[in-house]
Amino acid sequence: MKVKWFLGLLVAACVVAGLIVAYVVMSQERKAEAEREKPVSAKSRVSVGSNGETIITLDAETQKRIALSVEPAKPATIQPELKGYGRVLDPAPLAALVGEGESAQAALAASQKEFERLRLLNEQKSASDRALQAAEAAARHDQILLAAARTRLVSAWGNTIAEQSDLPALVLSLASLRSALVRVDLPAGETIKAPPATARLVPGTADKDSITAELVGPAPSVDPQVQGQAFLFLVKSNSFHLAPGTALAAFLLLPGEPLQGCLLPDSTVVRHASQSWAYVQTSDNTFTRREIKLDQRMEAGWFVKDGIAAHERVVVSGAQALLSEEQKYQIRQPE
């Protein structure tokens, strides 16, 4: 009896010991598995310099993998420009005034012809003095109407428009969008003594292309909102099909010494936080982002006066990948 009791106790002890060992082994395995599943914390490629600038470090292999390439910024010069605000004018009011003037001119021609006819008849005693006086009054009336129509035209559009050699043909060209008449307002306080013969116009939908417009003359009125000097320019070949009301950026050449800067290709420029930026290579493996102002569109890119000096090495391919690397770093930072 004692032997059976002892054997039972021994078996129970072995079972308990086995359960304990199994629990310990399973706990260790779960801990090891959890350690294996932890994300590997790679060393960040992004750091902050002593002046607060963001520095991205990429070894040669990574630069090759993302097809990153750099080139020295090319020096460039441009003539200084003044930026204004352009708007394509509606030709309908001009067409109405021109039509009014044409009608008044035709009426005057008819009444003058009638007056001359009656004057000859009156000399031959074949027309009464009263009829002649009535014809003269009619001609004078039509002459006044023509003068009033011209005054309204000059008041609304200025002498330079009113004195166009073939105004009806110009109106037809404007109405059919073959050409466009653009009003350019300068910022308040900015004045030009002698406006340039041409202006460079850039539609809001085409920042890479510009249109050349010819000066017509000063605008006949001041915009109450802008309160600046204003001019009228004519786009003779409306290749962009600019419709009335279209807003444009207008650039007027100014006299003076050319501006010194550098030329950046389109691929160099990245947009972030509503600003324009470019990446500069500061050593073989480090790059930093600088804010730039795109001063003027050029055939091969953008003229930049400040922010990057000529011959500094800028990223011309892979700039967007560098910006993405920065943004990933910012996301990982604790708030």
C-alpha cells in the first residue's frame, strides 16, 4: 500500500515538473519570437546641422540606386524686369462703341451729301432756303453725334486705341480670339517713365511658356483696387487662345545693369509647403535643401538670383527622392 502511494506521488511530481518545464520553454520561445518580430531600427539618413538645416546623407551605392545626379549651377544674366498683373479685356464694349461710331459716320456722310445736293439746287432756285437750312441742321446734328461717339471711345479706351488705322478689323480679330488686348497694372507705387515696346506675358496655366505682347499705349483709367500705373498691350497671335477675363503675369523689361544669378533646370526644382526648393551637394555624400525664388522663366529652366550661387553643385536628377527621404524622417519624429 505504501509503495503504491509513493509511486503515485512520484508520478504526480513528475507531471508537475514537466508542466513547469514546458511553461518555461514556451515562455522563452514566445519572448524570442517577439524579439525577432521587432522592426530593425536602421540608422537615419537625415540629420539636422548646426544652423538648423536638414542634411541628408547617402552613400555612393544609394545615390546610384535612386539615379541621383548633380551638376554645377550654370551662371546666367538677365535684364531686370518689373512684374505686373495682366488681364485679357472683353472686346464687346469696344465693338459696341466702334459700331456706334461707324453708324454716326455713315449718317453724317448721307446728311452732308443731302446738304450739298440741296445747296446746288438752292443756287439754281430749285430748292427753298428752308429745305437747305433743314439739311444743314441735319448734317450738323450728325456731326455732333459722331464727335460724341468718338469722345466716348477715347474716354473708355484711350487715344491709342481710337486712333488705330483699321479699328473695325482689330475688333473683329479680338472678337474671334485671333488676337487679344491685355491690360497690365503695375503694383501701387511702381512707375515706369518710358514703358518697353513689348511685355512678356505668362498665363497661369502655362508657367513654362510666355507670350510676347506689343505696347499699345497707356490705359485710360486706373484700377481702383490696384491703384497703379497701367498699360495696354496687344497679343497679335493669340496662340494660347486667351479668352476675356484670363489672368496673366506680366513682365516688363527695365533699363539698368543685368542681374547676375544662375540657371536651374526644371528637374532641380521641387515644391514643398507652397515654396520652391533645390538640393545642393555639400560633400560627396551629403545634401541639403535650400529655398529659392524662381525669378524668371528661361528656355532651359529658371533664372535664380539668390539662394544658390553659380557653380554650386545642385541635384538635377533625384531631387524628389531626397524630399521623400526628408518627409519620412519627419513622420518618424515624435510630436
